[in-house]
Amino acid sequence: MTFFRLLSFLSVVVAASAGPMVLHERRTAVPSGFVRHGAALANQTITLRVALTASNVGGLEEKLTSLATPGSPDFRQWLSKDDVKAFASPSPETVSAFGAFASANGLTPKVISPNGDWVSITLPVSKANKLFAAEFDVFTHPSLAGPILRTLSVSLPSELVGHVDVIHPTTAFVAPDVPVVPGRRIATAGPAPSCDTSDPNGIITPTCLQDLYGIPATPATETSNILAATGYESEFASIADLAQFLTLLRPDISNTTTFTLVTADNGTNPQGPFDAGSEANLDIQYTAGIATGVPVQFLSVGGSVLTFPDSLFDTSTFLDGVDNPPSVLSTSYGRIESAFGASVATKICNGYMGLGARGISVIFASGDGGVRGNHDDSSLCANNTFLPVFPASCPYVTSVGSTLGFAPEKAINFTGGGFSNVFPSPDYQTAAVAGFLETIPPDFAGIFNSTGRGYPDVATQGWNFEIVVDGEVFLEGGTSASAPTFASIIALINDRLVAAGKPVLGFLNPFLYSTASSTFTDITSGHNSGFVCPASSVAFDAAVGWDPLTGFGTPVFPDLLAAALG
Ligand SMILES: *[C@@H]1O[C@H](CO)[C@@H](O)[C@H](O)[C@H]1NC(C)=O
Ligand SMILES: *[C@@H]1O[C@H](CO)[C@@H](O)[C@H](O)[C@H]1NC(C)=O
Ligand SMILES: *[C@@H]1O[C@H](CO)[C@@H](O)[C@H](O)[C@H]1NC(C)=O
Ligand SMILES: *[C@@H]1O[C@H](CO)[C@@H](O)[C@H](O)[C@H]1NC(C)=O
Ligand SMILES: *[C@@H]1O[C@H](CO)[C@@H](O)[C@H](O)[C@H]1NC(C)=O
Ligand SMILES: *[C@@H]1O[C@H](CO)[C@@H](O)[C@H](O)[C@H]1NC(C)=O
């Protein structure tokens, strides 16, 4: 109480026009893994980015639902970038409210996004603490290279309430995940001996996936239909490794098949001897290697593990300014949802809402820690509080889990899945999720939010994928393998739609949920306790129909194509 009054008082001193401070976001404790080292230097300068409230996010949401729902009059009449901008940009009142606040406080905001929804301000820590009733402290985390400044609480002067959605970085504490699913080097292999990942020698290759899901090898014809794989955190995709991969595993197509580089936030893609990242190579090899003939882009976004939320913000703001964006965007990165905090997660997710409305299918890996997020921390195995992963938990993305084995495929133990604590269950999935919730025994020990958005939506194989890194052959597993596989399937369907003079699939989920029972193979066994936790630890079980391990199951290409064309 004293604390709050003191801060209100300070805000009155600094900003004569300011009303009372209104709490915007707070954490009750320092997030686990982070260590606090006391107050940041008052004279240190920080740059904060401020999200100005969209003029009509509710209108955009309604429009997107209509555009994406089969049978509606404007089904798949995707919007232009200016159409989306009209919903997503701040209103003149919002711009002037923030402008008045900035000039009253000697700030000079810079607009940093094409829709005008982001501005940045640079100011001393002492001033940021006063203006936003914050207490910026120095924090470290064993897996971050250096200290970071964060605050456990951030408030808005009352005249900004309703005009500002995010002030960042403030209460987001995002640390890197240590990968849980190991890659293994193998002797140079060719086309898989068994194509069965439940066999320890069974290897997954593009040919296996084509056979398993009915994916055509016939090249795509439509040059306008682009499939993009994102690269974050200095993961670079190697052109030479892709050529070697194609020579080995797609001898039926030219090994000069490659990708184009597109960058945001000063992203790069160096091609030196050890620059290639196994994540970026996996994403590029299982898009260029499966989406035969589809133009593939590597969208390399600058920034580091420290600035992952900024990289996600800027992926959307970059595409907001592009006239002819890719029609599929595949991303195999994520973090525990709670690390972002509600305001940051909501802003990122609303960015995908805008991309979906433009006709972009935004596809995410569902995470590799089963019900316990992306972690390698075996101390969490006995903790029955489930940790959802974001952006997989955003209702405007399609999240992809992992299976292994054949006849039948099963959910793999690490397939990320669960229920969001930020986003409520969207209408398109309410019935499907309700069916699953009925299968959970009343004495179920897992603690999760049954009103939240359930994920993943779909799955594909995700174990023993053969890839090439630095000229050597490795086996990789993870939902990181499944996302580009599913994205490639969607890109090939888009190619056939464009060739038939039809619009691309765009935001997929309302369509998928309405047709999945006849276009996916239901996966009904598996327990997602994670790669490191014992199988006896509490987790979800796959079930008949949708479940938070594999969604509706694995795609049947010809059936999905027929539904898309119909
Ligand atoms: C900031 O404050 C610290 C400690 O009060 C002082 O040592 C340092 O010189 C100051 N730096 C600048 C740029 O004023
Ligand atoms: C690509 O194919 C050509 C001709 O088949 C072959 O000579 C070359 O070695 C291949 N490149 C790689 C990187 O495997
Ligand atoms: C990109 O590089 C330019 C020029 O060096 C710099 O001004 C800008 O701040 C950088 N942007 C980001 C997001 O790093
Ligand atoms: C379980 O994990 C959650 C999330 O990290 C944490 O808030 C909670 O304190 C943990 N409980 C125990 C008993 O460790
Ligand atoms: C559960 O999810 C809803 C959104 O569906 C959210 O509003 C609520 O805060 C969440 N509860 C907890 C305890 O996180
Ligand atoms: C999870 O599945 C993988 C692949 O089958 C296996 O290697 C790993 O040992 C499993 N983990 C546990 C704890 O059973």
C-alpha cells in the first residue's frame, strides 16, 4: 500500500498532467532460474518499445473468423496489407494520447512498425521507474550471456489506459530452453531402410513422409505461392548442406533446388564452415525437400536468445509491410508461455491474427517437453503443474505435435501439448476440446487450465529425421521436424488451389477443425510425459478424436486436398 502511494506521488511530480497509476502487469516473484542483483543504475539508458492499442482488434478477430470459416460469404477473401492496417493501427485518439504523454515528459517516441502500432522511447532508468511505477533491477540467468534489466511490475498513468497494450521489456523473463531431444550423428545414410521410427534403425526421410501421408512428388507450378521458414537466435541455413541433403534423399529433383534469403531486424545467413545451425537446416531441408517445387524462403530474423519476444514482434511487423507475403510461415521455436506474460503474448498472438487475415498459414512446433513445456529440468517431472508453450498456444497459429512409429502411429512422449493460461478456447475448437476433457478421469492429478486454448491442432512424424549439418549426416527429432513437414503439406495444397484459380488456405484452424475427422488419421495412443521424465509421471493420454498430444492426428494429403478444393 505504502509502495503504491509512493509511486503515485512520484508520477504526479514527474508528469504534472498524470492521473493515478493503474497496474498494467506484475509478477509476484522472480521467475525460477533468474537471480536478482539489486537496482539498475538510475542514469543507465534503456530503450522501451510501446505497443499502442489497435483501433479495432475485435473487428479484425470477427473478420478473420468469417474469412476462415467454411460456408461464410467471404470465405478465404483474404485482406490486403492496408485492410489489416485499418484494423491494427492505433486510432488518432490513441496516437494523440500517447503523443501528449510523451511531450509532457520530454520523450521523443519513434514509430517502428508499418502499422504505427509500435513506438520506441529511450530514457534513463530513473525516469522509466517513475513514469511507469516500475522498479528496474538487474537480473542474470545461467543461460544468458549477460545481465538484463527487468521489473516485476509495470503500471500506466491513467491517461494511457486503453491506449497502451505493452511496454517491453518490463515483466517478460524469457530465457533460452536447453534442447531436450538430442541430435545423433550417424554414418552417411541414404533412403531409409525401414521408414519406421519405432524401429531403432528406422529413419525418416522425405520419401518416407511422401509414402506415409500421400504427399505428391510432382513439382508445384505456382511461383506466387511461397513457403517461408523462420530462423531466430543466430540459427543459419546452409546452402551446401541442402544440396548434399537433396543429392542423398531427393535424387529425383535437382540438387540446385534452394531457398531465397529474406531478413528482418538485420538478420543474416553466413555460409562459413561451421555457421549452419541444426534447427535452421532441419527447417530448410524438410521444406525444400518435401514441398517439391514450392519457392522456399528462409526468413532470418536478427536478435539473440535475449530478444526472442522482440524477434517475434518484428516478424509480424516485417510481414505487415510486405505486399506479397509468403502463404505459409513455419516456425520451430517457442518458450514457456508464462515467461512472456499476458500482455506480450497477446500482442504477439494478435500479430498472427493479422497475418492469418492476409491469407498466411502461421504454423508452429508445439514444443518438446510434453506437458511440461520446453525444458531439460528433470526436477519438474514430479511437478503436476503443466506448463504450456507459446506461441504454440496462440489460437491464431496451427500448432504441430509429433508422432513416431507405423501402423499405428503413436504420439511421441515429448510432443508438446496442453492448455493456455492466457488465451481462452476459441469457438472453432470448443466442441473438440470438450470431447477430450470428458476422457480425463475425475481424480486426474495434472493441474491445467481447462478453459484455455488447447494445442496442438495436428501432428506428423517427429523422430529420427535424417538431416545434413556441416556435411555430416545426423538424426534429429522434435516437433521442430513436424512443423516444417506439415507446413510443406499446406504449401503443396496451396499450389494446387492457386493453379485451380482459388485462394490459398490462410488461417487454417476453423477449416481443419470442421474437416479433420475425414482428413486426418486419428492417433489414439501415447502419453506426453516428456523425453526426460519417467513415463509414469503425470501427463495427458492420446484419445479418440482431438487430444493435446497430436490434435486431430496426422494428415492424409489426398483427403485434405480434396476438402480444400471442395
Ligand atoms: C552513473 O551513475 C554511476 C553511479 O552513480 C556513476 O558512477 C556513473 O559515472 C554515472 N554514469 C554516467 C554516464 O553519468
Ligand atoms: C549435385 O549433383 C551433381 C550432378 O548430379 C553432382 O555432381 C554434385 O556432386 C551434387 N552436389 C552435391 C553437393 O552433392
Ligand atoms: C539494424 O542495423 C541498423 C544499422 O546498423 C541499426 O541502426 C538498427 O538499429 C538495427 N536494427 C535492429 C533491430 O537491430
Ligand atoms: C510447479 O511448477 C510451477 C511452475 O513452475 C511452480 O509455480 C510451482 O511452484 C511448482 N510446484 C512445486 C511443488 O514445485
Ligand atoms: C485460465 O485461462 C483463462 C483463459 O482461458 C485465463 O483468463 C485465466 O486467468 C487462466 N487461469 C489461470 C489460473 O491461469
Ligand atoms: C521418449 O521416447 C524416445 C523415442 O522413442 C526415447 O528415446 C526416450 O527414451 C523416451 N523417454 C522416456 C523417458 O521413456
